[in-house]
Amino acid sequence: MTKKYKIVVGNTVAVLVAGSHTNESGKAIPFKFTLICKRLDAAELKDALADKETPVSEFVTNVATDWRDQRLVLEDDDKPAEFCPDALEALLNINGMGMLCFTAYMKEAGAKAKN
């Protein structure tokens, strides 16, 4: 007989994504935003990563549900775009952004040792 347990870990995780991009003058412009993502358990993560051909941007698309303080994707009026599939696709189309978001997710979504 299998005993049922309640896991006390939230279903979502706030993932801080921070980095920089270089402007036309060669200056590094920092950015920072938070992706709100579904938290995958170990079995779900293993399944999601099983296909080595799946791009990391597709992984991020499948787990991201919202964002906060995002200022890299703007509307025509220069206001930050609201989270939606098209805006997320635009964000992930920035070279290197998919891997940056994926790495941040992997860092934040699992258990960590206390410093």
C-alpha cells in the first residue's frame, strides 16, 4: 500500500532573469526581470528534458505563465508588453535569451543548499 503525502512546495516559482546586452556603442546595458513559471517536479523535469532536440526556448515557453518588470519587449507606445505567447516569443527570439531563462529556471525551481 502506498501512503499519500502532501508536498509543501508551491506550484509556481519566481525566476529572476538578469543579464546584459550590448548596444551599438559596445556598452553593456543591464536588464533584469522575473518570469513566473510552473514548477516541475523531478519526474516532469526529466520528461521535459528527455528529448535532446527540443530547444531551450520551447522548454521556457512551456513553463512560463507570466512576467514582472520586463522591459525588453515593448508595445508600439513604448510601454512594456503584457505577457502573452507572442510577447514571450519575441523575448525568447533575442539571441541567448532562451538559454539565459532556462538556466535561471533550473537554478531557481529546485531545492538549494542553505548558504
